Amino acid sequence: MKTHKEVEDFLLSFPNTRLDYPFGEEVAVYKVKHKDKDEKMFALIPHDKTPVNLSLKCDPKLAVVLRDNYESVMPGYHLSKKHWNTILLTGQLNEVEIKDLITHSYNLVTENPATIPTFK
């Protein structure tokens, strides 16, 4: 999973998810309905970035572990550094790991039991 389109297709496969542009045309924001009322962001992808930059909500403890272990994971760009990571899709994280982190972000926002992905 390296292209914006591949990531977007996976993001939009989650229930009650939609694409929005609240910050302008430059940043795709993926939102999910939260408790039948408000919508919450769970992923952001700025357009025209190479490699693709994917920002995801993350458990704060896992966020630090990921940043410490992967050069391609950094604190969320223009987001809460405690709760968000920005991942550069360089291939350092494989497709399964990226999908696990997207699912983790979605679960945090929807308050589903958020399992914390494990990374070796």
C-alpha cells in the first residue's frame, strides 16, 4: 500500500466513513460518524506528497514506540503530538502493519475495542 488511492480505498471501506475537505483541497480528511451524531477524523492525507503522508490517531504509548523504532513514523503534522502520528509510506512499514494502524485509528475514534497492534 503505497499510493493515495490504495490507502483511500481501504479507509473508505470502513462503515460510516466519508471523505471531506474541511481544511481546503490540499488535505483529504477521512471521517467517521461517532455515536450517531458527530463526525470525527481518523485519517488525513495531504495531496501531492511523495511519499504519501498518512496521519492517523494512535494510542499515546504505541505512538512513542512507533516513533522510536521507525524513521518513517513521526509526530502528527499539525495535529496533537500525543494522539497522532504521521507515517511516510516509504515501505518501512508493510501493508499489513499500515492496515493495522488504520484499523487502530478507526477503532479509537469509534470507541470500538481498540486492539493495539504489535510490531517487531
